[in-house]
Amino acid sequence: MSEGTIPIRRPLGSSGPSDPSKPKEQPRYPTDTVSLPTKGWFYPEGNPLASGEVEIKQMTAREEDILANQDLIRKGKVLDKLLQSLLINKDINTSDILIPDKNAIFVAIRRFAYGDKYPVNFTCPQCGEKERLDINLAELKDKEINIETLPKGQNNFSFTLPKSGTILTYKILNQADEDAVDKELAGLKKLNKDSSNELTTRLKYVITSINGNSDKEIIRKFVDEEFLAVDARAFRAFMKNNTPDIDMQFDFKCSNSNCEHERRMVIPVGASFLWIDLET
């Protein structure tokens, strides 16, 4: 397997070294070990995620019940419940999982449950031609980032804005942060349904200090009133290029012989990614 691909090994059975003096216990279900894009580098020592990998079990009818639970879907909790059910190590707090690692885990869940082929519908951005493609999820790779130059066990990074010279520190969001962002956005939507504040709201959670000041109100004021567009663009580009993650892009070429447009495109992840019966 090439460097950076998501390793899928099946079946592994129970984790930990075996005791040769005891009869080998057969696993009740097959399991996979998933390597995390962050390699566990940014988790504190003692956190089970710091090992750089997690073990998951294969989905069963019980997990399909979770995916179909309308109450969990309405509350936006269906994927969290699914993940809790599939993780072998119950000491892992799913709220602690950094979003890039969570992305890789869900790709592995899909591969283990339904195979590597992921059929998706695409529209050519050049000519509008509609087509259906089969994406090979086994070919997805982690972004090539040398994280070992960064302090181990710390989820805190620095960037100097090129225009203003302001020094920011920022973090990779985990699921608890994402939940807070979603809750704030829902509240803002109730107040002003025509306004989209997702970009600035997310920045308020990503940024951890402004010139050494970590006061949340200072950060919010900076994002709302002082963050120059040119600096914000440079900051987002820096984060994108320096945050470990699974690369969810592929090389697209339009099948229309009069077009044949080529570009890198992001793989759309919809409801059918984990609920395969929705694929038509």
C-alpha cells in the first residue's frame, strides 16, 4: 500500500497482545484499525487517541437502526451515536476527536461496511454535463504534511498575518467545537434567516489568541471588525495547507467529447455515504 493511504486491515479481532497460555478468543465481529491523519500528534499524553490509530467494528443491523433513527437525525446526533457504537475502545470521548481524524474514520467505516466503490453524481462545472462516477475510496490519501516539526501533545499553532502583522494562534477543531459552532449558527439563523455567518463564526472558534491575548471577546471583536479580507484569505489558505487531513479530492475529466474539462474536484459526501440504500 502506498504511503499515506488509509490502511484497512481485516479482521483484527480484539486489541492487545495475546496470552499464549490461554485459548485464543474468537472475535464476535470483524474489526479494522484506522490510522489517523494527525498520527495522534496533537492529543495530550494519556489520551487514547494519542496512539495515532483507532479500532472500529463492522456495522451491523444495530448500526443501521441508528442511521435510520429519525429523532437522532433531527437532533444532528446520528453520526456521533454511530461512531460511539463502532469504536472498540469505549474510553475514547468522541467529542475529543479532531475533525480531520473523524473524516478518516468515517471513510474507513464506509469502506469496511460497503466496500471501496462509492458511486456519486457529478455535474461538469464547464458544460453542465451530468454523469455518474464510481470513486475508489481506497485511493484516497492523507495530505502530505510534516507534523513532527510541531510540538507533540499540543493543538495550538501560530501564524503572522501578512498585511497587518498581527500574530494569531489557532487550533484544529474537534467535535465539541463543531457542535458549539452549529449551535451558534442555529441561533443566528433564528435572528436573521437571510444572513450567513458561518465563515466568521468558525474563525471565532478556530482562533485562540490575538497578539497573545486569549480573551474570547477580544477575538470576536477582531474577527468582526478588524480582520482584513486579504489577511483572512491568507490565514485560511495557510490552515488548509498545513492541517493534516484525508484528501477528499479526485481528478475529474468530463466525458463529453466536446468539453473534456479537467480539474481536481471534491468528492461530495451525502446521506448515501453511510446509508447505502439511498444510492440510486
